[in-house]
Amino acid sequence: MAKEFSRSRRVAEQIQRELADLITHEIDLPESGIMVTVSSVDVSRDLTYAKVYITVMPSSDNRKEILKLLNQAAGYLRHHLGQRVTMRRIPELSFYYDNSIEEGARMSALINEAVAKDKK
């Protein structure tokens, strides 16, 4: 039997897809060659607020600047999101950095290091 998804989860997935496209095509990033990825979106139950988690590839020292830029452009992105998504109200957007990829790479390196030590 298929698992049913809540409305907030479906909205979050749609917002994630649309924001990824908007950020790629509508936002001028401070450096060329930087890719911003929307890793996840958490929408409140009443669909009023959305926390957008991003990652920056390659890992850049100016991720705070990118976060500041995206939070300043939140109104612009919300407006364009409203043109793409059929909803009565578009959630207010706030952007956060998601360091799970960096933490995963760090943990993987630690595991590889421990395995190498055990082999010796």
C-alpha cells in the first residue's frame, strides 16, 4: 500500500524544485563557478513559513555572504514562486546552510582513516 504524504510535505517538495530553478536562473551569485543546491525545505503545518536549507558546491568560504544574499532576495524569490505555484498563500522564506554533506565527508574520512589504521 502506498504511503500517503501530507500536504505540507508535498508543498515543501514543490517549493524545493521551483526554488532550485529560480536560484539557478534568477540570482546572480558573487562568484562564478559556485553551485547552490536546495537540499531540503521544511514548511510549517499552516504553510505560512518555509525554512530552505542550501548547500554550496564547491565548499566556499563566502557561504555566509551567499546566505545573506538569498535572505535579502527572499521577497523576490517568494514573488516569483507565487507565479509558478498555484497556492492561496506563498510561505515566507528563510534560508539556512545545510552542512550535512560536509559532515558526511568528514565522517567518511574518519572511518577510512580508522580502517587503514586497523589494517596496519
